[in-house]
Amino acid sequence: MSYQIIACGKNVDGFSVGDTVIPLELASGTWQTYWCGKADSFLKIKHPIPISYAATLAINPSTALHLLNNFVELQKGDTLIQNGATSAVGIYVIQIAKILGLNTVNLFRERDTPEATEETRNLLKSYGGTWCLTESEYMERAKEIGPFKLALNCLGGKPASTLVKNLSHSGTMVTYGGMTRNPMPLPVGPFIFKDISLRGFWLSNFNLHQSTSKRQLTIDQLSKWFSEDLIRPSPFEEIPFKEWRKALHMSLFSDSAPTSIRKKSVLIME
């Protein structure tokens, strides 16, 4: 969520009327048109971006940046693999990886028609994906493309085993989601013979151990990339608050096969 400052106390430094800010604490000010808070409760958006972009800046883009920067030391030209590539985090991983000079293998579910599958592939490529493949397509090319130092697991379940099997020696899989809602049936071999590592990432817990200054640096970097058009937002729709039921319906989880990339809902509290 994000806010625009309409008034400041006389002793407030570093903020001005008209500034766009986001709250330090998750869900602070939710469902409020106006919110009065202390200056140290906010992070400032220092680069000019639309307020709707700022609303998700501290969540999905931040998650993607930390996944790429905090687990494996990657060099320009390295290739990483991720499942759930059509998720918001997956789309930001593609874009940030490209900025950092990294290649990405992006796995997505096959759509209900070949045309829809190609449309999804082309959309992921438009964000900068190097390889954009269904899992069955990837299995045919795994030896050609892998192995990988880093795998990002959004799904859990059986798709996670595909990532584990294709890690390099001492490679790492980071799990940050469990969209299949199933346990991960992982093979034993890669643990014994490749000494792989499994890690987890939860942004809320990560932020508890980050200073405000470090969190501000993350927001500064991301907002700069947005302002320079190096990153564009994952698909979203601005929805007036009076249509909140529509936003709620769009956000409900579905196990059905996807026909397109789902949009995020951004409520406009006016």
C-alpha cells in the first residue's frame, strides 16, 4: 500500500506535502482513506513513480530482489531457474535478473490451448525472460540449459522436485511459496551426491531483521528502476473502493488451469 502526504507536522524532517510514502509495518492503515502516523513509520519513495506502482513496491518487487541477492553469489552471465514464473514475484525476478546480467529459465503451466500457451510465453519474454517453457518442454531441454546454482520455488509439490534434480553441485533451492498446497517429494540423490541446500524465504520475517536504512535502500533501488522504465509492473488493475467485491473475487485462489496471467487488484481509496 502507498500514501500521498497531505500535511506534515512542523518538526518533521525529510518528508514534504505531496511525497509518496509506504508504511514500514505491514497492513498499517489498511481500509483507511486517511491515516495519521509518525514520520518514522514510513519509507519515502524518492523517485517519481505512479502511486499504484508504489503500492506493491515493498512486497513483490522487494521479494524478487532479495531472492536474487541474499542466497547465492551470482555472476553476470549465470543462469537461474524458477517455477511459477507468471506470478508477480516471478515477473519481477525476470526483470531484475535481466538488469543484473543474469539469464532466467522460467517455467509456467501449459494453458488450455496452444495459442494461450504461446501468448503466455511471449508475455514472459516481453519482460525479459531468457527461456520461457512449460515443464514438459523444459524436461526435453534440461541437459542443454542446466544445471543451476539457484532455483526459486514458488509452487512446492511435485514441481519442486524438477528444480532440485537440476541444481548444480552445492546449488540452492529457495522456497518462497507453496501454491500447489502439496508436500515436496524430493529425491535423495542430489542431497548426497551434490550437497545441495534448501532454504526458505518469508519477507515479513526477513524485514524484522533489516534496519530501516537498509529497507529504504531497497525501496530506493526499486523505485529508481521503475522510474527509468527498467522495470514495469506485473499485470494489475486499479479498482475503486466502491467495487471492492470485484477486487476480492479477483484475488480468490483457484486450482483451475489458468487461461492467462492473473492480475493483481489495486484498491483506490477515494
